[in-house]
Amino acid sequence: MSLPLDPQRLLSIASGLLDGTHDRFVAGVGAPSAIQKGPDDFATAVDLELERRLSAELFEQTGIPVHGEEFGGPDLNEGPVWVLDPIDGTFNYSAGLPSAGTLLALLDDGVPVLGLTWLPLIQQRFTATVGGPIHLNGVAVPRLEERSLRDSMIGFGAFNIASRGRTPGLYRVRILEELSRVSSRIRMHGATGIDLAYTASGVLGGCVVFGHQAWDNAAGALLVEAAGGVVTDLAGEPWTIESKSVVAASPGAHEELLNVISALGDPADFLEGRVR
């Protein structure tokens, strides 16, 4: 590990800086789109402001550069790098829905070593270092125990049935359909950080994430692993920052989730015109 400071010291610094953005985050709720990034994706002026501010403060106080969602940054696979999503759940945030927050992870040669998920609108702060435990508002959370899918709420990523990307829309719908046969308690929060943090704390038994960006997934993946959960991709391969999806869950529930997903076969078979 090539970190310039002790991990606990870095965690303390990062926590203080995220705390410092609380008032601005709360005051900005309802901010409209400032930059359109795609058909269903945009950034608000608050996204840009918070990323600039936190990137400067983190580098000034830790000497570690930042790779953010809005402005990019250094290679995530080389040395220590902070990876930042200033507002996860931007659409929720802009609409006034409180399921939004700030995600921050510290990577060392591409491997998450610290994870922070701040949910200012509901007063929750999740932190973890490698090996755990995770903390919620400074209090250690019990490690995850084995549980069944049938007795669990499951977070589910967004989908558009017309999507033809890495994970076709029809494939996502089929996962949802088959999953609902086992667990009728499916939740769609519209914020990856919430799905992963709540999986780590045991509120959810697991979650399925179709996004692949490190700024969305790194902090939460570390939280789940630090809590004793299992984190893979849709194919069951161990999750890394290069993974194209995330399946995270408590022991037991994770195996059941993968069984549901693997029974559907190759996602490419669900592209329009190829569905069996």
C-alpha cells in the first residue's frame, strides 16, 4: 500500500470534508439540470460545485488526486486516487426526492481501501476501511449474517426495456420477473449508493446494479465486503472497478441471486430480434 497517511487518518479527513458540504448539499435540493449528459442523465450546478470543492480540498489535505464523475481525473488503476460522485441519484435530488447522496472511495492501484457514503437528506453517514467493520453515524454495524432471498428486500437498478447496451433492457426485465417469484420485496431507489449502503447495513438483503462506473460502485462495494457480504458481477466473477455490473448481497442471498440470474442465460440472447 502506497498511501501517504494512515488509512484511519485519511478516513477522518475525508469524513470532515464531506460533513463540510452538508449545508450546501441540503440547500441545493431541487436544482435543475445544468449539463445534459445523455437522454436520461444530467448534472446540476451543485454537482459541479461540490466536485470542484471536494476535489480541491481532498488534494490539499491529503496530497491524493481526485477522479470525479463530472471532470474526470487520473488513472484509477495507478497509485492512490480518490474517486468521487458528488451527487449520486441526481434525478432524485433535482426532483426533491431524498434518496440522494455523495459517494467517495479511496483506491490504491485500483483496489478500494476506504469507502464513504453520505446521505445528508436523511442524516446517514456510512464509512468503512478494508476488513470492516462498517460504521453508520460513527456506530459499528453488526456483520452480515446468512439470510435467504425470500426473506429479504432487494434493491434493483434502473432499466429501460428498449435499452440495447451491455445489459439489454429485456434481460433486466426478465431478471426482475424471475426475482419477483422468489422475493416480492423489490425496491428501486434510483441511487446506486443507497442500494449498496443499505445492503452493507443489512436493511436490504442484496441489490443488483447495472451501472459500471467506479464513482457509483467503489464506495458501496467496499462497504458490503467490509460488512461480510459478497460482491460480484452479474456473471458471478469477483467485483473490481473494471466490472460492468454489481451483484451485492448477504451470504446465502447472494448465491440465490446468482442462481436466478444465471438461469436466464447469456444477456446477448435478449437483444431485440434474438429473444427466444
